[in-house]
Amino acid sequence: MGNYFGRLYATWEISGVLGYLLVLILLLYPVSIATILHPADAVGFQAWLQGLDIPRYVSQRAIDAGFLEALLALCVLFLFHLVIVTLIYRRTQIMVHFWPLALILVGIIANGIWWLVKGYFDPAGAMTGLGPVALAIGAHGVCERLGADFVFGKEARAR
């Protein structure tokens, strides 16, 4: 266990700004999932970015467009995730699994913030919060595998 934390700390020290970008990406997964579940928020966010008034009511076509935009944003987030993990492995030349970091950041901290905002423990909210955790850990597993294969080769990857 100490070897894992030592490698994680060394990776954090060497990675520089890439480590902070990875943390930011992991924290954006719950936001992305929430936007897919509520596509009207994507429509309002786009209106806000354009300097328009946020619409009170949106049409079904706008909601469909917001859903597609949120889905596209999730795909772009996954691609950024893949690039950042690959760059971290390339810069540090240390193979370390980051999924516990995803579990802590998304599962514990993001859900903890949600519960603090709500003011009480919500079992349904806790189960809903596990969806982004599972997605972040799954996406991170794919990024780790592809990034490690690219940098270290399939034979040298840690199991």
C-alpha cells in the first residue's frame, strides 16, 4: 500500500499542471451527467454564454438539442481525459492506477458537497451520485489502459 501512495505522490510531483487538469476533469463528470439528465440546463447555459436571457420555457426541439450538446460535451470530456492521462504517463514514466483518485474525488467529495447543499442525507441522491462515480471510474479505466499501452507497451503495463 505504501508503494502505491509513493508512486502516486511521485506522479503528482512530476506531472505538474497535468495533475490539476486530471482532477478538474474528474470533477466535471458529475456535472456532465447532470446536464445529460437535465438538458434544459444545457440550453440555458448556451443562452448565458451567448449573452442572452435564460429562457424560462424551452421547446422539445431545444431540449433534444441540449441533450445532444450535453452528450457531445461528455464525449469531448472523455477525449480530454484520455489525452491528459496519456500525457501524465508520458511525462512521468510511472505506471500508477488513478481510479482510487476518481473514487475519492467524484464519489466522496462531489457527493459530500451535494449532501451539504441539500442539508440531509438522501438515499436516492446517493444512488444517483454513484452513476457518475461508475462512469468516471469506467472511463478512467479505459483511459489508463489505452494511455499505458501507448506509453509503456502492452507487455510492460501494470496488472
